[in-house]
Amino acid sequence: MASRVFAPPIAEPSIEIGLASAPNAVGLVRKLVCEWYRHWQSPATVIEAAELVTSELATNAIKADGREFRVRLRWDGTCGYVEVWDADPNPPVQQVVDETDLGGRGLLLVSQYAARWGFYSSDGGKVVWAELRVAGA
């Protein structure tokens, strides 16, 4: 994988990590999110939203490619950003589910917790991103 899968280059505090698509990867990502957003003194609401959103996007990345994925977390003082790269170039698709479905709600949760989200193509795959705003900012 190329060393630069995320765009654009950034100036605010950030961290990037690559992970194998292993059973414990989502748990590791959740811990990383909590630790770094606390380090940046982000509000609890942003930390909680980032933890949930990152967990959903990482789960989707594992299902999409199954080998590896990359996560970048950013904080600019008023917004948190979560970006997850996987090697599947296909765009993410929000599923239509009903109350009896056991899964398929990941992007629905992302859209509820993020101020906005989207994706872009990168390094033969895609990056799915979400913006998490501080209430009132």
C-alpha cells in the first residue's frame, strides 16, 4: 500500500494507523479513538460519536476487503474527523433495513452521529470519512 492514502494533507493534530483485518482490530480502533481524542481534550460528545463512527467504518472496511485497513483521526479544535481506508474501490452503500434485520445499520448510524460524511477514491480503494462537530460550533 502506498504511504499516502488520505487527502488532503493536514496541519491540525492527527494520527494514522494501519491495521490487519483481525478479530480484535475494531476493539483496538475504539481504544485508539478514545485515547487520542482525550489527549486532544475533545468534548465527551465528540469522543463518544467518534468511537461509534470509527467502529462502524472499521467494521465495514474489514467486511469490504478483509486484509487491511487504515484509520486517520483528526481534531481541529471544533471538529473531529474520522477517515477509514480500505482496498475495495466500490462506494459505500447505506442499506435499507427493517426492525427484524440483525445488521446493515452501520452507515445509518454514521449518518445519525456525524454532521456529514462521504467518501473518495484513494490508492486503489476508497476512504470513507465523517465529520463530528462540537454541539453549537
